[in-house]
Amino acid sequence: MNVPQLRFSGFEGEWETKNLNEFLEFKNGINADKDSYGYGTKFINVLDILNNDFIDSNKIIGSVNASEQQLKTYSVTYGDILFLRSSETREDVGKCNVYLDQEKPAVFGGFVIRGKKIAEYEPFFLKTLLNSSSARNQISSKSGGSTRYNVSQNILSDVAIKIPNISEQERIASFVILLDRKIQKQQEKIERLEQFKKGMMQKVFSQELRFKDEDGGEFPEWEEILLKNIFNKYRETVFVKDDNYYEQITISKSGNISYRDTKVGSEIGRKRQFRVNLKKYPNTLTFIRQGVFDGAIGFIPSKLDGSIVTENMPLLELNDLCNKEFFEQYLKTSLYYEQVIFPIKPTGSAQIALHEKDWLEQIVTLPHINEQKRIADFLLNIDRKVDREKEKLVFLEEQKRGFTQRMFV
């Protein structure tokens, strides 16, 4: 039967099956010349669809200088649905959003298909329905392309949806909007905490904020020290055998080090590799020589012990003169870039690499080891608060998915 698993009281009967072209009339968007962008009428494009719960004039990023005829032909008004016409992934192609500005119209771009409202429906309900699994599966399964996935007006026209009467649509939409508001408030709470952490780091590493020792006394002044005096390079050479399997790691630009893949030796080009030994060197830092300027640097987590790296990822053990958690925080600061990266960063457009011997020759300013620990504990406590709020956000998002999966047919 065409009824949802979860339904508000007071509603009964089956939902009707209809094609989407009974509610929307489709059109592709404007393809203007490059000089027309950046001023004029608000212009809905891909990111506006993907990054918002709904779209209004204030949320639109871009603008375009459109003629009077274009403003009429490509107008987007309250209740229209905007679809992503092209994407690199099948998961995103055909995703949609809804325009809910009752005062200011907009226009839309060439990577977007507009569904102009031609029948009665609750706009936010229809947007949510079209992003549910039933409609998404119909759209994504029919998308075509070699390097990019595309949907057409015909594909969207033929999408079959199951839809209740307008009163039930409005009730469902109100509930989903309430869930979205809870999610938005949680996101804002996380952003405030992250901004607070950023402000505290600025105060700590500029020494505007200093910590006291256990007796309430002052810690010594921060001192300059060469990185080579707190890091020791080690190498445990591994000669790759064709029949053996080896785990490899990767580093993101945010400094997150993670498992990349497991390869049989015959598929590994460089036969001379180096083993990560965290049992002997638990505070091992590494970076990508070509990526360290962009933040690809961090400490290797214990679960990646025994992985192999190439010579382009040096292995450096932090000694007892510096607290690991403190140095992890230091790597995220502008002070690190000012003291270590900018003085040795080459200029020019060619691919650049930083050898560890040059990195180790840089001077950093560090507090006393006990103040380092106080600083690390303070900042990590904020990080833990952020992580807890992010867990709450994941719960709210999963809760919304669970409800919407059961509230639609």
C-alpha cells in the first residue's frame, strides 16, 4: 500500500502516485559570457543548491548581468525547485533545493535545471521528498555520462512520486523544518566553540595569555630552540618483496594521517621503503615534502604502527624537551608558519618540496615543558567539547534521516 511507515495522527488513506511533470515545468539555465558575472541579478548555481537547507535571495552567492528577456525566461520565484543538472558523482547529480523567497526573484545557471511550479504542493515538502531515497534512486540510476553524470529534463519529468494531500504535506514539512532548525543551531554552537578555540590559540601563542604553575607562580619566559634539538630523524629500511603485503599511509592538508591502502609488493614501484616504528618511537611526526607548505604534517597515530613510507615522508621522533600535544596545537597556528614555513618557502609556480634537513634548521619559540602541558590540556579540553557537540550533530542528522525514511513512501 502507498502509505508511510510513520504517519501523523489524523491522516489516513493512500498517497497518490504522480509524475513530477504534473507539478513542475522544466528548463535549463543561463550560459552567459564570462564578463556578465559578478554583478546584476542574484544567480543560483551548484553551491547554492548543495550548501543550503533552502534558498532565498540572501543566501545566493553569485550574480549575473541578465537582459529583460533573460530575467523573464529564467526567473526563479517562490516554490520553484532547482536541480543539479551535472556532477562528477552519481550521488550528487539531480539533487535539488527549493526557492522560498516571496519578495525577490532570481535567475539560475547552466548547470541547473529549474522546475517551475505549475500545480499546488507544499514547496519544502516536495524538496524533501525529491531528496529521499525513492526519488533519488530513480534520478541517479538514469543519469548518464563518461567523466560527469548528467540528468535531463525528460528524466526529471518521468520521476514517479507518491504524494499525500496538501494538509499532510504541510504537517510533514513543518516537522522537517523543525529538525533542520535543531541541526542548524547545533552547527552554530560548534562554530562558536571553534571560533573561541581560534581566539584562545591566538592569545596563547602570542603570549597575551600566560599560565601559572601549580603554586601560582610565573613560568619562565619562552625560549628559542632549533627544531633539530627536539626532533631526531630515524630510518628503518624495508626492501619490498613482491609476495608480501604492505600498509601505506596518507596525510591530508589538515594534518590528518590515515590508512591509505594495502598493496602487494609487486605493485609498489619503489622497493626501498621505511617502516613506521611507534613501539620504539611513539611520538613520530611525518610530513609530505611536497605538501608540508599546505599543512600536510602531523603525528602518526598508534594504529598505523608498522606501515611503510617513502623517503618523501621523513620520520621524526619528538624528544622529551617538547610535549607532543602542545606541538600538535602549535602546528595549527600562524606562528608555526611565520617561524618555520615562510622563511624557507620557495617562490614560483613550479612544484616545490621541503627537505627535512631544512625544516629541522628552523628556530621555534617554546614555553617551559610544564607550561606546554598546561597549554595543551587547556586547548585539548576545548577540542573535546567540540567533539562532543559534533557527536550531537551526527545524532541529530541521523535522527532526521531515520524520520524522513519512514515518513515518505
